[in-house]
Amino acid sequence: MRSEEAEIAQGTQTTEAAVGLSPINLLVILLGALILMVPTLFNRDVFLYRDTTTYFKGAEAGFVKLIGPRAALAPPIAASSELKPGPGMLPGNAKKIASSPDKFVYAGRSIYYGALLYLSLLTGAFFLAIFVQAVLASATLFMFTAAVAGLSWARFLASIGILGVATPLGYFTNLAMPDVFAGLIVVAIPTLLLGFHRLTWNARLLLSGVIAFGALGHSSHIPLAILTLVGGVVLLMISKVSELRLRMPITLIVAAILVGLTGEVAFNQASRSLLGQTPLRLPHLSAHLVEMGPGTAYLNSHCGEVHFAICDDRAKFPVTWTQFLFSAAPDKGVFAPADLAQKREISEEQTRFAMAVFRDQPLAVTLGSVQSFLTQLAQFRLDEVDYPPSLLTRFASRLPADEFIRLRASGAAHANSFEAYLSVATYATAVIGLIVFIGAFFVRLPIREGPRTEFVRLRQAASVLLIGIAANALVCGVLASPYDRFQARVIWLLPFAALLLLAYFRISPEKEQSHEH
């Protein structure tokens, strides 16, 4: 970092205008939320994912347990012969994974986010949940734009308009899944770290609330938040931002992360009390090591001397991680075909198995993990937007009838071109964003008139966003496995930061004239 990065450490907090939830700002945030909901308008419905039903079904079961049968949602529509899947389609496998005839629940399928979907369905549709997501997304990006970048509401709305239709932000905002909060957490952290003294307390609490709810929404969001915070603080301290200036925002962010951790502990205890057992965690680590290769090699060499539950399945390997976890095919599936006792044993042994494989093949595991991280960084297609017939069958058996009828008439149910367009646009905007980043950090481009500390602060915040993108690839690509959707949920941060950085670039007529002569 250049010495100019220390400029904002000198502090302008006593003279900078406060950014908060004033009536005019609330109006701008609402307008931004409506812009972000444009994909729902084009689709004629919100977007759903195969795991959506697992979230609200878990919450529904909890409310029924507490309140009684009157808390149950409307029954699903009967699956028609038109929607029955053909050979090899997924819903039978997915249904086996998601259903709980043995009275267990899966860790990572947040009861808290499920409650948002459940309460939304009580109003008759998912639209309320999507509106909440859109408002929180709009508010978080507005606070970053105003408090960190120091840009106007017009610039914010223009950026939102581009992001909503040309990046995955629009899709994930309108998807009934907690994925959008991964990116919002990454935005909220540098906003608090670098814009804290420009924010009113209601704005600070709103941003910490976004981090807290995001941490409650999915277990992967907690390590993502921790890595982004630690990386961001280290970067800013290297940039000579004073420790005193960072103390209060760090405290607020840590408190928000602790809410997520506390919520997960409370969920585990509630599951133990109501069902007699803790939630079951999918064995992503074991599946990844088997697919990567070192796990398979270890099992083939050591199953005679050590016992792991997956030793019984080693003849099936190698398999992909999705086959390991979700396939019910006898020659491929490991976790899905297992009974509850076997599932729990496979789940609980995954950390021990990972450590054993690492001790046995440290170089292979390290190189494979690095490769997975790099693969995840560059893998972010949007290829699961449309609903195949198999997924429609699953939805027909689990969604309330009115919601399924609405979904069946949506564009995603008819294989529209949104999926292909969004994948192309996502890669295009990511590449453009990366080029702008390089220009902002390594090329001496002319900057528009105004306080240079604004640009310096934005560049530092953009660096923290990059850390968040890398942290997401590390958490998802290494601890789970590389998968397009995992990185797509945060890759829109690149064009977001680039759009704001571009606001500070200008063509210098004076320099152009001097070059001509």
C-alpha cells in the first residue's frame, strides 16, 4: 500500500456528515429495493431452490410443535402425472435427503431463515421475505455508497440498477434462500470499519443486524464473516488506520457474529430437547477428500487397520462429492442411502477422517485444497435458475398449493433464457470489475476533483471486499467443494466496487492536450 493510505487515519469524523436512516434516505433505500426486485417481475414469481422447502418446513415443524396444528401451512398440491420425473432424475434422491421420517434435522438449514420464509408464507406468498431481503440489500449497499465512498444517492441507484440486472445480486435477492446475506455480510464489515464515524447509530445497528441475521441464516456465513473481519483489520492496520478508530466497529461486528454462534448453539439445544438428538451435519469434508483423491487413497490403504463408516463404501470410489452426499444410486451414493445411525456416524467422523488423511498425505491434501480454492474463485456460473421437471415434482409435494401454482406459471418453470443470459453477464461484469480494480490500484489514473481521502477510503474498502470474495472461496471451495452457486453469491461484489471506483475516474482534458503536443 502507498503512504497515502494513511490519510484517512488522520480522521475527518468530526466534520463528515452523518449517514443514517433519515426519511429521504429511507425513500432512496425503498426505491433501491424495488429496483432489486425487478427479476421477480420478469420471472412472474420469486425464485426458489431445491433447499428452499427444507428451510420453511423446519420452521413450520417448530411452530406446530409450539402452537399446535393450527400453525401448519396450507397443504401441497397433488403431483400430477405430467410432473412425474423420468429415470435418473433428482427428486427421489433430494426427497430422501430433505425428508425426516426418523425425526432429525440438518445443521446448516437455518431455522431462523426458515422462520422468515414460514412467516412470509402465512401472508400467502414468499413476496414478503423477498421484500425484506431487497430492503436489507438496498440499505447495506446504500450505507457503503454514502458512508464509505461518499457518493450521491443518484450514483447509488444507478449502480443498483446495473447490479440488479447484470450480476447475480438481482437473482440472489429474489431467491428464497439465505445466499444473498453472504455478500451483504462482506459489504457490511468494511462499511462499519471505515464508515463508522460517518454513520448514525441507527445505521450502525442496522448493519450489525444484517451481519447477525446473515450469521444466523447459514453456518458458512460465520467463518466467512470471521475471515473477512480478520483480513480486513490486518489490511487496515498495515495501511496505518489507527487501532483506536477500529475498536468500536470491531466490537460491534464481533457482537453480531456472536449472535450467529449463539443462535446455532441454541438451535442445537432445541433440537436435542424436542427430537432427542442434535442436528445432523452433511459430511462435506469427507465427500470432498474422496472426490479430491487423497481420501480415496487413504481408505484403500488403511481400512484394514482403522475403522471409518465410509470404509464399507470404498468400492464405490472415486465419486463426485454430490454423488457421495445426495445420490441414492446403490453404486454411487454413500450418505443418502444410509439409515439414520449410519448417517450420524458418517457425519460425526468427518473431522477425524480429514485429520487422518492430512497426516497420511499432507502434500496431496494441501495441493488439492489450493487447487479447490483457485477453482472456486473462478467458478460462478448461474446454471440452476430454471426448474427441471424433477424439481417441479419435489415442489409439488412440499409447497402450499397456491405457491406451487404461482411457481408453475413462472418463467423459471419454462426454461426461459434468463439462466444463460445471467451466466454470461456475470462473467463479463466480473472481468470488467477486475480490470477496474487493477486500474484503481496499480495505474495512475486521473481522479475527479474532491477530497482524495474519499477515494483512498473507497479503495481500502474495496480491498476488504476482495478479501471477502477470497474468504468465501476458501470456506466453500475447501471446507465443502467447488460449486458455481457458492461463489456466484459474492462475485457481484467485484462489479459493485468497480462501479463506485469508476465514479472517481475522469478524463483529464489538460493531460490529453499535453499528450497531443
